Amino acid sequence: MNKLTRRELLKAGGTAGGLLIIGVSLPGCSNRPGTNNAAATFQPNVFVSMDTNGLVTITVSRSEMGQGVRTSLPRIVADELEADLARVTLKQSIGNPDFGDQNTDGSKSIRMMFTPLREAGAAARTMLEQAAADEWGVTVDDVRAENHGVMHAASGRRLEYADLVASAATLELPTQPRLKNPSDFRYIGMAAPGVDREAIVTGSAIYGYDVVVPGMKYACVARAPVFDARIKDYDTAAAEKVPGVRSFCHIPFSPHTRDFRPEEGIAVVADSSWAAMRGRDALNVDWDLGVNAGYETKAYRELLATSVQNPGAVHLGRGDIDAALAGDGQLIEAQYETPMLAQAPMEPPVATAWVRDDGSCELWAPVQDSQATQALIAEWLNIDPSSVTVNVTMLGGGFGRKSQTDFAVEAVETSRQAGAPVKLLWTREDDIRNCYFHSEAVQLMRARLGEDGMPNGWLMRAAYPSIDWMWQPGLDEPRPWEVGMGWTNMPFDVANVSVEGCKARIPIRIGWLRSVCNVWHAFSINSFVDEMAELAGVDLVAYRRKLLGEDRIFDAPNEPPPADPGASAEETGSFNGLTVDSGRYRRVLEFVAERAGWDKPLPDRHFRGIAAHNSFYSYAATIVEIAMNDDGGFDVVSVDTAVDCGRIVNPEGVIAQVEGATIYGLTIALYGELTASGGRVEQSNFSDYRIMRIHEAPGIIRAHLMDSDEAPSGIGEPPTPVIAPALAGALYAATGHRFRRMPFLPEWERIMRA
């Protein structure tokens, strides 16, 4: 493998007609002859163009789903370029290998792109400075770019970028552009409203459901009601009588290895969305439900609970756990359970596809990974990826669901059979009953506390099906990268530890949800720390400090998932972090305790809990305060969350992510639960799969952002996992009853009735 520095990644783009084009190119991310196909170290390409009027166009290669990449990423480029934001426009990229990894997932867009984007802007700025220096006959060190122009301080002369474009385009691209001193940043670190805010508020932003293609039809699919069910027969007679219904298309069954190919189904093609939905409902499909028709939530949970009672695959073994647990001291044990969940973004899946007569395909869809979607469609149609164009619309929420692009393939197959452009839509019921579910999990914690109240030995076991089932048929236990989300990379200094993944068969289609396995692991590990602290008679913050030991930085166990055995070290750690810094964990814990007044007394009938967690290279800590009300319930009064996510590009965007993660975390902690009977999900809409209503939201949500010179790290997901355990602690403080099973509201109501 060839090792390249960041600066060696910079390659010159073409020039024509006075147009200056600057690009960041990544090895191994292009199919063009002569390119280096070594594993990529950094993620996507970013192309910057400037026309003869000085107008800068920045191409955004990641998908916008409310997390603010279309605001933050261009500001990184513009800052180094010394561009005037009033003269910058954005362009959303299509799926293309030239952009590198376009997967908008894993809270890594800013983290992976920060330095390459800075270098792209700096390279353009350096070329413009050189062009000005040549014009004036001075050295490049005598000039300085400033606010869309270049200054010569000694003479007071200034040239606008528009005056320099033609000559700059003839210069060689610098391989090691000088980056700004962070103290000179104009945009990075400064709060900025979302660039799409006005379009969203006025309704002019284009989401997947807004796409209109001339002559398009509409389609809705009758899908397998049980995971891996097969069609035995179907009758279209009743559906044919629905006005506007035109044809029916069979979505074929995709055996494992499945990736994101769709379940088997029948698509109803019609002149309108209403006709497509009515026609779909009128179909009579005879299903062979298969072995997964026996999936029942209660029985499956019992299987998981039995599984964690037996040893599992050891993912972290330190010291002698058996001797430590058999030794002297207090033995403590607890079991934690979490339910099946759906991502449930506000915009259900939708895609518009057009498979043309020449065999090419164009897609318009709210996908989180346009390039992977392009590759999957090309494979499905057996055509070259260059014949597939994936246009990315705005995403009305994603949470991982829209990186799983079965819905796009459904649209493509339906268009291919219908011979016309087709908008294929999912209803809310489709989305809740046929998504890639966040699976159930059961976790066992067992520890032996010494005389000082600290654990001499700590056993952790988890049973849940692995997301990697899509790429590894027959997989029946968690993978190392999953257990690494909060367990094998925990910061606590415990001499004897065993972290184990236990057997769990896969009865339903599963995938990732916001924060992925951290949702389970942060809940169990924080809740168990609370229980150990109580047994030791130590304050929750003080106990965590003691459990951390001396500040230290150590390598986090990492292993690439089977789907990507050639992943680089950086990509392998894209979820869990390459190292763990217990000092950062301690500081964010102390920061939120100080900001929220942990040591100060609470008003009568007010209670609080605290939790901290490291995920996606970031550190987060939360304090949730509740107040008992006169109706036998409680209100979430305030949520304070501190985050250390390294250098912050847009503080306003980070605050928005903390606020959104708080509502998301409270929703799943209080209400989130799907159940199955006969292999079928029983819930169907927000009437029985609750999300938090506005009147239930906390009165105060405070985001406390820590200053840091560390490299930028994830923020879209890290604030979510800490919400549930902090709330569980507050509920325990209010009732004296441990909340070990999510969601919490049913247990609360049971306690209040007792």
C-alpha cells in the first residue's frame, strides 16, 4: 500500500475558458486508468470552482438530513479560501466514485473531511495569491488573501478574485498549501444559521416526495409481512378495478448475502399516489411466511435473557474475571432490556426512478449514501455504474434508515418493468412495519465490589442480533465493532473485565438507528455504575471519577466489519474511536456537573440523574431533571448536555444536534417500543408507536459546548445514548425503583398504580 500525506492528495483539476477548478482527489476512489487504488485514508472529494465573475461554487458531497452539512462543510472551504460567503453558491453532488466515500452516516462528515476541505480551500487561495504576486512583480510572501481578494500591504493595492481567475488557472496546484492559523478563522467556530433554513420554512426545499418527472407514474408495494417470507400466489382482480391502476410489477426475492436489496413484493403502478395505495390495499397476496412467522416478542426476549446466562464470545478479556467474581466483597448483578425500535423519520422512504430505453438509469431520492446507492442499482440492473445517476434530494430525517436503500431499488425495478419513470412511495405504516429495525437486546452486568466499593471484577454480557447479517449469512452473535460501542472501549480502570457477546438468532430485518449499539450499551453501563455507586455509598459523579482512575489515553479495540475487511485503521474506528481518553471523559462529566449545579439542592419533588458516554470519537454527559406532578406523573423539567466534540465548525449546528438528540433520546426512553406477533410488527403509526409531543418536551434544553483544539469529531449521534440512563437515574431518585427496562413509562405507570 502506498502511503500518502494529506497534501499529496491534492491534484490539479482541468482549466477551460477562464474557469479555475480546484479538487481534492482520494487514492482508491476513482475507476479512471492510472489512479492509485490503495485503501482510502480520507473520505470524499470536494470540488471548488470559481468563475470569471468571482462567484465560488462549492460542491457538497454528503447528504443533508437536518444535521447541517450543507452549512458547515462549505464554511470550512470558504474560510481557507478567504471567500466572501455572499459570493459562494452550493451544488449538491450526485453519486460518483470521484468523491470518495459519500456515506453520510456514523457522525463522520466533519471529522473525516475537515482537513481535506481546508486543504482544498488553502490550495485555491495560494494560487490566487501567486497570481496576484506575479501581476505586481512581488513575492507571494508579500501578499495576503482577504475577503475575496488579494492585498499587497506595502503598496495598498488590491485585486479581486474575479481579476485573478484566468491567470490563477494556469498555475500549478500546490502540493502543500499553507493552512491558516486557527486564530485567523473567520467562519470556522462562528455560529451560523442553516443555509437551507429559508427554503425549508417557505416550503421551496426539494425533498424526495417533492420530485416530479414528466410522465411519471406512482407505485406502492405490497411487501413481505414477515422477514424472508415468499409469495406463493397473488390475485390482482380487485386491484385492477381501482380507477387509475395501470400495471403490477413483481419485486423479486433476494437471497443472502442481501446487502440492501428489497424484500419480495408486488408493486402497484398507477396514475396517482392515491390510486397506487388503494390498488395495493386491494391486492390479494398468498404468502409463505416461513420460519420467522414464529417470532413473538415475549418469547424472543426470554431467549435473549437465557443466552446472557451462558458465556459468550469474549471481546475484551483483562485479568482473571472468574477469580475476581468468586472473591470476597459484595456481589451485584442486574439485567437490562431494550426493545425493538424503528427509525421513523418524518419523511418515509421514497424514490423516483427512470430506467430509460437505452438501459441507463436516473434516480432522485433522499439517500444517505448516493455512491453506494449507485453501485447497488448498477449491480441490480447489470450495467456500469457510470450509467446510473443518483440525484440526492433533501432528506426529511434519516437516522440510518435512508442509508439502507431497498426503497430505491424497488423504484428502479418498478420503472424497469413499467417502462416509465416511477415515484415509489412508502406510507408511514410501511415504514414502521417494514424498516430495518433496531433490534431488541438483553444485557447482563455482574460485579464484585471490594472494601473500597470499587469493582474488583466486572462481567458484561449482551445478546442481540448483529447488523452484519446483511453481509454474513448465518451470523448469530454481536460483532466486535458493535460490542465496541461503549463496552470494550469503556474508559473505566478495572483490573478484571470480561466483555462478551452472546448468541441471538435473527428473526426480523435489522439495521442501524441513530447511535446504533451505543443506545443499549450506554443505558446498561451507566445504570450499573449508578447501582454500584449506591451500594458503595458514594455520590454518582464522585464514583465515576474514582472508577476512571488516573487520566490516560489508550488504544480502543477495533476490528473491521466483515463487509469491509480492507478498511483502514481510521475507517475501522469510524464508530468507536481509535483511542479512548479518560481525561476527556472526566472533564465532560465535571463540566456538565458544574454547569447544571449537581451539588446544589433541588426544589421539593424534583429529582435528577446523570450519565456519560464516549462514542463516535466524542464525549458527552447529561443531567436530566424531572418534577413529580399532581396527576401521578412527572415532567422533564430540564436536560443539560455537555459535549466535547473537538474543534467545532458551527456552534449553532452543534446546539441544534444536542437539542434534537435530546428529544430523540427521550422519545425512545419513554415510549419507543415495537412488538411482534406471528412474525409481524403490531404497531403501524404514531398513534401506537409514540413520539414525544411538543407539550411533553423539556421546558429547558441546554447544550454546553466545551472548547477544544482536538480534531473535530462526531456530534449527530453522541448526545443520544446518554439521555435514557440519565432519565433512569432521575426516575430511580423519585421512586426508589430501578428502571432496567426501556421504555420507562409503562413501568412508571405500574409503580404509580401499586
